[in-house]
Amino acid sequence: MASVQPNGRRGRGQTRSAQELVVSHLHLENWRNFVRVDVPLQRRAFLVGPNAAGKSNLLDAFRFLADLVSVGGGFQEAVGRRGGVSRIRSLAARRYPEVELRIAVGAPGGAPVWEYQLAFTQDNRQVPKVAHEQVKHEGRELLRRPDREDRTDPARLTQTYLEQVNVNREYRGLADFLTSIGYLHIVPQLVREPDRSVGKRNDPYGGDFLERLASVPDRTRAARLRRIREALQVAVPQLQELELERDLKGTPHLIGRYEHWRKHDARQDEGQFSDGTLRLLGLLWAVLDGRGPLLLEEPELSLHPAVVRHIPRLFANVQRSGGRQIIASTHSKDLLADESIGLDEVLVLQPSREGTDVRLAAESDDIVTLTDGGLSLAEVLLPRTSPTRIEQLSLFSA
């Protein structure tokens, strides 16, 4: 499919090494807000839509696939975390009650390396059951279920083959890729007070963020913190050093050294960092930490508009050196004003009584026409995604 370059012209999609895998296509049926979604994905993707349109639920489809193969996860656990099949299935679903997720993994615009399809429903006891599971590698089918053994023993359909180490050897590369999917939505209060998240690992809200930094080898951590400090100095020019130290109890702390009018630099730890500093620091670390797709919700929160305007280019710069695929939801006009964003990188969500529609901005003739005419994506998209009659909110009173 043709892409749209930052200058608004249609062109070829971005090239990339065949060794660097991304989720290149997403297909959903009866998933949450969506009766049907079928969209290609680039290395950067931005989800734009009104409140309650389903941006978080779209990101959750990727998290669900990661949960299938994560330690302590699996099909039953992944469904259970979301309240069961009835909570997952779209309220707009009618003739076909199965929930279906299908992804292609490869290079954007190229032939898939991996393809995975999972459809599921529940039995009369509300136990989730696999209705269909398929794995392909470079077009060759490796798995199709239900198979003969499933039909003679239906209890087997309470698990996917993908999650079972004893049977997934042929397509463990796909399982490893899904395991690498990351989600981050830093809550600064949890970074400052990690006791609130005691016992959690890989907490997407940052409860174990400092422990995760401490678990990285010293040289790698020092190199990353040096790069992050250099980036943070643009927003916080007084910041001279950024390092990790453990206190007498062994608890890790981020220590910032700030240039000060006194003879010696001032020291602050994460308890004194601003919300914006902690969120930006967490965002930069996540971009550098890991190779799989990174899911972000509203990365602009707590950040100055001048900083937000540079987030898309920051993503692109990191990705040029082999950085991970980034899929982010946003409401920010400053972020969407970045001219480096192509129309093939933006998914527009529009809710209706029949579920939320999702399509590329590049597939909308009027969006293409308006951006070709000189309007920014923010000027074109945000009025479309604003709630109707929003002015009525100002009439609220006690």
C-alpha cells in the first residue's frame, strides 16, 4: 500500500532490515469496542480518537497476546485478567460470537515472517475455549487447530499451543517476539513510593521501575543513563549527572546532580523529581530497553508542550539505530503537529452505535486533501475526535 510522506505526498513505506521484526498488520473481530479492525502498522503508530473510543482497548489486544506467552500467563489467565470472554466480546457483536485476534509479524509493507490467528469463545460453564488457532512461518502453515486430538479431548482447547513450551518449539520464535511486547504508563507517585507495588514485576505503571534499572548490568545502565541525561538536559539544563545508587537498606534510588549557585552541586533523588521529569525519564528508558513493540498511553502527560513537539522525532531517531516499534495513543495537538508523522502512521478511531471504526489517516481522501493543502494533522484530526456538544460541560454546577 502507498504511504504518505511528511510532506503529504504519497510514496513508498519506510524500508527496514529484514532482521528487525514488528507487528506489520493487525486484525480484530468482536474485540472490546471493535466489531472489526483490519489495519497495517508502521514502526511508529499513533492512535487518535475521542475519549472512550477504544484506544486503550486497541493497545490491550497486543498486551493480551503478550500475556498468552508470559511467565505466569497463558490463555485462561489472559482472559481472566480481563473479566472473562463476555467482558472482552464487543457489545456490538451479532452473528459471529467468537472473539478473534490475528497479527502479521515482519517488516512494514513486506511479506510476513510470522502469522498468528486465535479465535475463542466460552462453553456453557463460561470456560474460555479456543475455537481456532493457526501459525504460519513465511507462508507455510505450522499449526491449525482444532486438530484430531482436540476433537477427541476437548479439554485441550482450554490452552493455546503457543503458550505450551513442550509443543511450540517450531514457532517459539513467534512466542519470544510476543514476550518482548512492552507496555508503559508511568505513574510518578509509584516510582516515588514503590511500596505501593510490592511484589509486582514489570509493573507497567512504574512501581518496580527503579529495581528494573538496578537489574541492568552496570555498564549498560551507565551508558543508557548518560544518553538519557543528555536528552533531559534540553528540558532541564541544570542537570549535570544522573546515576543509580543504593541506600543503606539496599533500595535503589535515581540521583540527579544539579548545577547550583553554591560551590557544590545539589543532589536530588526521585522523590524530588517533578512528575514531568519522571515521566520523560521513564519514556526514554523504555525506548532504549528492549527490542519488541512498545505500547504507550498518552506519552505527552505532564510534559511541557515544547517537549511534546519533539516526541515523534525522538522515536524516529531511536528507531534509526534499530530501536523498537512504538505504538502510542495521544490527544496532543503539539505531538500531532510534528511534520515528520506520515498519514500511514496514524490510526483514526471513530465510535458509532455499531462499534468503533479504525482506519489509517492515509485512507481518508478528505484528510489527505486537507494535509496536502497545508493543514497539520492536529488541525485536521482533533476537531474530528472532539466530543460533540463539549461546551455543555461548562454548564455543570454543584
